[in-house]
Amino acid sequence: MSGKQVCRWAALSLSNIASVFFPDLLGRKDAQFEHQLVAISTTGSKERAQKWLADNKIPSAESIVIYHSWKSLLQEGNFDIVYISTPHPLHYEEVLKALECRRNILVEKPATMNAAQYRKCIELANKQGVVVMEAMWTRYLPATRYFKEELLPRIGEVRRVFSDFSFPIVGPELENSSRFLDKAAGAGALLDQGVYALTWADLALNGLTVEETRVVHASSQSVPGRPGDIDDINTVILTNGKATGIISTSMTIPGSSKPAFYMRLQAKKAAPAVRIEATEASVAIPFPSIRPEELHVQWYGYQHLNEDGTERDEVIRKAVQGWGIWYQADVIAEAVFTNKPGVIDAEESLRVLQWMDDARGMAGITYDTKLETV
């Protein structure tokens, strides 16, 4: 035994992202808590569940309780936090049921299909006295925290932000039946990728003081040559009167779609994914900005210049242990075990969801109304 407090997890869905999250989390020696997976739900067979546990090398797999109904998991399971990683159109119903059962919840991003649904979840979470958190793991990585807590206060007033999250999810090999091309499953680059790009815009524009930031432009182009009108190349412009944010996504460019998915996410790109320009310095973040390990700072405020008057460059490195999705687990576990109920970073999540709502309205990105009902 590690001597750490144990945090018991339940997995609602044996999803692809769950296959990254739990191997990244379980047995993590540098985590604050000892995280254990104790229950899972699956619509498949017991054999399929056991294979998933074996394939992902889940510790103590023989003692994990397998449910064949996610509602039964929520009603009957003995755990501290449930991790919901189904496609996002399913989140709202599942979160509401989990709240009804007074469960602490980590729900994948986007937490819901729209801001109105998440507002309802926040209201119920506060009423039930539980902890809820959107799994925007990028916010809790060492480089992100350093940027917000240490660097942002020193670079002056932010004037402009460029934030892009684009890489080739869709290539010739991807079947039309893929979740990434299924609107009923919430497919589209704005919801799947824009949530990350907009999060960096929020960190830069609202990391110190919250300003009223609104969407003033949004346009979209669909994935070419594929059915279903799935949004691909999106451009969103934000402004708060003092600063402008330009956000872009694509699920078809740039880069090769041949490598494995997570190799594509680590490919070197010709330009930074995020650039934050302030009065004293600019900060560039290489791809992938969802998992930053370097902050490239160029200081140009007069007190920071080189002796010859030129800009001074600095690279700040903050290593990520593992893939990095596990950091958020410590955040929600600490709130649970220190009895701090509520929704972690609720306003931040709501701002991003509202921007996506507004951008979808301007760009004409639509989903079945049943998916958006509150």
C-alpha cells in the first residue's frame, strides 16, 4: 500500500478515451491519491469487458464489478467518482441520472451539447451537494498552470490571441460510420476540437480578470467528400473590446492521417498552435496545445529587452508525466475528500460552451433538436 488516500473510480463506458485515461491514472506514483478502478458499465458482454480490462492492463481486474446497465452502476455501485466518457450527446442524460444518485462526476468535454444543459447540471449539482467537473484536462497540466499563475501576470495586457487545434482525424482510411463522422454522436470539429482551442482563448483573455467576451464572427466549411455535413474548417472571432481572439479548427488538415491517432497528436507542426500577444511579451505554444510542455516567450517590453534593444527569447519547459490526463483526477479527488462540493471551473466551462453555441448559430452548424433539449 502507498499510504495515500484511495480514490475509487467507476467507468461509465469502455470508450477509447477511457482506454487512455485509466492506464494513465492507475498506479501513478506521482499522483496525490491512490486511484483505483472498482466498477465499469458496458452494453457488451462480460467477456468483452474482461478483454478491455486485460488489454488496458487494469490492476486488480478480477475484483472490478461489471455492470451491464449504466443506470445500475450509478444506483448500486460503491465508488467515489464516476467517469463519463460516452459521446457528448449522451452526457446530459447520464449526468442528470448521476446527480439524482448523488454521485461525484468527471464528465468528458464538452460536458454537454450546449450551455443551457450544463447550467441545469450545475444547478442540480449544487442542490445535491456533490462535486462535478468537466474533463478539460489541459487546464490542469503543469505548463498551463504555470502560464496562468506565473506568466500571464507578467506579460502585460493581452491584446490578441491565435488559438488553433487542427490535425487530420479524417483521412481516406476513416469509414463513414466512424463516430467522428456521425452527427448523432455529436461529430464536428467545433465540438470535438474547438473546445480545446477556445479553452486556450479563455485562459488568455479571462485568466486574470473576467471580461465580457463575445463571438463576433463564425464561419464553417464541411468535411469535403463525406456525407452528413460535418463541420471541419471553422473560424471563430472573439472580442471583449480590449483584445481579440481568433480560433480555428480542422479535422482534415494539416498533416498525415496515416500514423496511429496518438502519433498524429504528437506530430511536429510548422507553426505554433497557440500564440498569445500582450503588451510586454508574446507566448507561443507548440502543437499539441492540448498537452503543452513548452512555453516560448518573446519579451519585448522595454524593461525586458537585450542590451542592443532586440527582443529577448525564453523557453519555459514543464514536463508532463505520462499522457497527462491523470492530473485532473487529483483535482476532483481533492475536492471530494476535502468536502468541497460544487462544480469545478463551472464559469470557465460555461463560457466555452456559450461561445460554441453562439459560433454554431452564426456558422449554421446544427444538430438534431433532440440532442439539445434541456
